[in-house]
Amino acid sequence: MSPGGKIIRVRTDINWTLLVSVSFLLAVGLITLYSIEEIQIAKLGSSDVSFKSQLIYSLAGIIAGIIGYNLNPRFLRTTGPFIFYFSTALLIATYLFGTSVKGGVRWLYVGGISIQPSDITRLAIIIYIGSIFSSNKVGWNAVTLKVFLWIIAVTGLILFQPDYGSAMITFLVSLMMLFVLDMPLSMFLPGFAVSSYLGYRLIFEASYREERFLAFLDPWRDPLGSGYQYIQALKSFSAGGLFGAGLGRGRQKLNILPEVQTDLILAHIGEELGFIMTIAIIFLYALICLNMFKISRDCPIKFSRIVVLGFAISFSIQAIINMGGELKLLPLTGIPLPLLSSGGTSRIVSLFMIGYSLGASRYRLEETG
């Protein structure tokens, strides 16, 4: 992006396939979360879901998406490094002052509102990489090494929470972005090899993570313990059949399927709405990711091309890891499913990514002088 260029808006059309797909998934997610809350309160007397909160987060996410849609790329590029440094400060603040939930310190309460800084950091590091490499080349140079060290630093901060799923996605997204931006194999392969080794050590250095991985290979070796989630998720899909038991009629949300509102929401949808809806949802995620990659390819401004690429990679990896885990094609990692799962920060960040992607291709750079 040339300092002497002027960014002008040249298009007014919109990618309706992306917008309609996202809107449908958002609506299905809210309907599902409302059903979970109502039935759990009626049958159990309480619920882990607050539909009102998720509705508010969705509205906030739509506003964030509209802001992203109208955001001038030059403004985001200029503020990118500051956004990244701010998100890193939030990670440090979470480590020092965060609230512990289920053994992890991943949430920071600000003014009574709970935020998950790891989600903000993933967004920020994508923008940061776009800011740096829209005017620099990836390679054996000081700039690339500095960015790579920052990636390692923030990944480490997320690991300390501990949040291994978010740390893995943050690192993978960053590494894949650099690889697509022509990172030399002499740099990529050692980084990939070292990260793979560390991932292996992290899995097997703690007994509960080792048990979770072994449960993926054979959940029936411990059906009431480490294999329980896999078995119940598969039972949910099986019980739903072709058309499902009907909205609100599923049994797994009655404290049978753990984390039904977050990590395993697709299994719950499979039980209540059936195989056809499950396939439709998977198809829509594929459609969203493909359209985001297409928008990235067609962006006339390099910064936006890089950023939307990062958003597409992030969205794709998160969806694949979650759905793969629920279908027992991958190990479960505790990663929520974008747009469907309960979660405020994740919902807002996802909708901002979608909004910016929708608006990015409307701009081009007009050279001056």
C-alpha cells in the first residue's frame, strides 16, 4: 500500500452467498441456544446458557461486522500494531487478574463484562501480520524474525492460561499465513517441526491430555471417563436420524452431553434437527470459507488481501477442528464452533471478520503523483 496512494471505494455490490450463509448459521445458533436454555430450566431448574446474553453478543457482533464492512483499510493497517500490542497486554492482564473457570484462567472481567482475550489476540495478530507484510517481504530478515518471536510470545501466553486449543489455532493461523506469503521452506520446515514436537510433548506430558488423545483412538477403553464425550456425541448424531427428534426434544442436553452449548453444539443439532441439517451446516461452513478465500484472492489492496486470507484460515481451522472433533475425525480440543456455539468474544470477533471480509474488496488504491 503506497504511502502516496489514495484508497477509494469502487464497488457497492456485496457477496450475498457469504452474507446469507452467515445469517442462517447465526439464526440457527440462537434458536438452538434458546431451546437449550428453555428446556434445561424446565427440566433441571437451571441452565449454563443465557439466551439473552447471547442475543446481546450477537447484536454487538452485527454492529462490529457493520463497522468492519465500512472500515477503511488504511485506518486498520495504521492501527494494526497498536491493536496487537493492546491484545498482548490483555493476555498479560488475564494471567495476572483473570477469573479461573474449570481450571483455566482465560477470562477477564471488565466493567462486569466477561471477555476472552485469546480470541481478540488471534484477530489482532492477523491484522498485525497484514500491517507488517503489506510493505515487507517474508524471509530471513529482521522483520520476519521479529514477527515470528511475537507469534511465539503470544502463543506462550495463551498456553499459560492454559488454553491449548486457542494457542494451537493462533500459532497455526500465523504460521500458515507466513507460509502463503512465501516464507522460505528453510524457515517454515524447522518452525513446523519444532512446533509439532512441542505439541507432542504437551499432549503426553500431562496424563489428562494423554487420556483425551487415547480416548480419540478408542473411546470405549474408558466409556464413562475420557471417552464419554466422544461416545455421547456419536449417540446424538445416531439418535437424530435423518430429520431429527425435533427442536427441544433432544435428551442429550439434559446433563448427558457435556458442554452441549459450546464444544458439542453440532452433535446437539444433529440429535434435534437430524442428518440433513447437519450436512447443510457443514456445507454452509465450507461455502463461507471458500467465499472468504475468494474475496482474499480478489482484493485489490495487498493489506486487505493478507488480512482476509488470515480471517479465512482462522475461520476454516476453527470450524474444521470443532466439527472434526464432534464427528470423531479429530481429537476434541474444546474449541467452540463459530457463529453457533455460546460465547460472546468469539461471536463478536467472528462477525467482525465476516464484516471486514465483505467490505474489503470494495476498495482499491489510486496512485497519486
